[in-house]
Amino acid sequence: MKEFEVEITEILQITVQVKAESGQKAVEAVRAGYKMGQYKIDSSDLVATEFDVKP
């Protein structure tokens, strides 16, 4: 019997609203807030799981 490594990838997603002068500024503001722990993403935000055999 062979042995395989199977990679599991979970994709979590939330949507936040932010006021900004442009889309780019909005992304920058949310990215900064995320790095500071302002937004928490957990298992209840799961939108997809992928399974792949590693070569």
C-alpha cells in the first residue's frame, strides 16, 4: 500500500463595510485593521474546503 500526503486548504471569508475615498484606500484600511486584530475570522466563516494530493 502506498503512502500519500494530502493537503487540506480551508477558505474563510467575511465581508466588512468601510468608508474610504477609493477602493484601494478601503482595502488598505481593512488590511491594517485585520493586522491589528480588528476583524476575527473563525470556523463559522468557512466557505470552502479543498483536498489535494501533493506530488
